[in-house]
Amino acid sequence: MPGVNREYLVTLKDYLVRCRQMLPFSGFPLSRGEAFEPFFIIGSGRSGTTLLRRILTSHQELHIPPESYVLAPVIRQYRQLRNAQWQALVHLVLARFEYHPEFTHFGITLRSLVEELERLPRRERSLAQIINRVYAYHATSSGKPGARWGDKTPINTFYLDRIQKVFPKATFIHILRDGCDCIASMVKQGRYSNLDDAIQRWKQAVQIAHNFVRSNQEIALEIRYESLVSDPETTISDVCSFLDVEYFSGLISSVEIAAQMGDVVSHAHHERVQKPISTESIGRGRRDLKIEERERIQQLIGPVLESFGYDPCI
């Protein structure tokens, strides 16, 4: 435009972009009702979620990458900025994944996805598309193109409503473990230096997950760690039926896949996952914790343990 100051045009464009970003109910959606059917392993940390991941990852039709830790903040930030330019949203989401310290365990870079996602037709642009491509790309890079992907990040338990808004066809598996054993494992791992914090984390996670399963029985399944290690064939057969994939006995014995699971070989607290399934950790909390620690656990969550059918911690 002859005679128009370039700086003025840039300022005007920035102003119009900000105005668009303030418009409610506009911008790119979280989901367009895509057919994606991911599954999410939920529950408290140290409940056997990684063991379940190892077993299911050995199935050629299923794939679960290392923990991502970023789904909830990605969804929150995308909702805040959904009126931004699509290219900016693509860069934002991929950067949140790739720049997280734990993403090194994925063993890939997402740079090759940038151009592919930027070129999506407008009618296909959504947060679900971006996230699906990240997980699908990791599956392909792991030799499983087309595999149904899942996620095993316990913190997601606290954001199930957000996840459902992005993936309305998702399914969920809650793995529940005796609180006394689980809390003891949390403290041993060093995740919580304060016993009370570990107790409250277990209580909140299992109650949220259990209530979610109870209210969503068509899309959610609850299993127990104790059943998984005592009768893995029956438990995993039920999980495979829930996920609509064929069960085979090799899923139980495929310990060797642990070496390919990224974060498993990098973190000492996943050492047990690299060994055959065993019942030796059942009751460990009551054996290893001090009497005053067990008394504190019983004081704070005794009724919760009882409601789930677990023995008192003392």
C-alpha cells in the first residue's frame, strides 16, 4: 500500500491478532470428533503402572511410549491460545513435548512433524490431531506403524476431564494397589520425603480413578496390582478383551522388551520391571515400614484401605 507506514501496518496486524485471540468460542478446537481411540493407564504412581505398560507394549497392536508429563499443561495452554495462528500452536505443542527433560527417553525428535502438521487442511486442525501425531510417530519409530497408542503417566489421573475433551473416544485402565505397599514404595523411591504427602497422593489418586471407573464403566476398567502379579494370565486376558486385542501368553513373559522402553532402563525405581513378574512385593509395606509409619498410614487412610478390601496397615 503506497504511502502507508510499514511499522503502522505491523502494529495494526498485531492488534487484529490480539482481538481475534480474545474472541470466545473461536479458534482451533481441542477435538473435531476424530476417530482416535487412545487408552490411558491411570492411578497412583508405584502401583504397577509401568509393569502393565511393559506387558501391553509387547503387543504388536499396542504402543505406550515413556511418560510424557505434559498432556495437562499442553491442553490448558492450547485452550488459552486456541485463537493464535495454527503454525504457532503446532510449534507450541511440539515444543512442550520435546523440551521437557524426560522427553529424551522417547529417543526421537519431533521436527519432522512440524511441516506435516502445518499443512493440515483447516477442517482437520485440532489439538487432538497434533497429540495423536506425536504418539503415532513414536509408535512408527518403534516399528509399530498403525498401532493403537496409549499413555502411562500417573499425573494424568488428576486431569481426566481435560483428556476426555481432547479424546472423547479414549478408554482408561485404573490399576489399584494396596496403599500400604504403594506408599512404602513412594517413600523408598524418594519421590516424597514426607510420609504424609505420599499418603495423601495415594488417597487422592485412587479415589479419583476409582470414582471415574465407577461412573464410566463402558470406557474404563479397574484391575488390581495384586491380581496382576498373582494371576497375570487372567488379568491381562481381561485387559486385552477390554482393549479389543487378542491375548497371548507371550505378553506375560516378554521381559526383554523392558530394555527398549527408554525411561525404564534409565530410572533405578523401574528395576523390578526388568525382571519376571513376581508376587514378592505384595505386603512389602507392612514388612519394611517402621511401626510408627504404619500407624500414621492407618490413622490417615485406614477407612480407605478397608473400603477397597485391603487389610489394616498395622
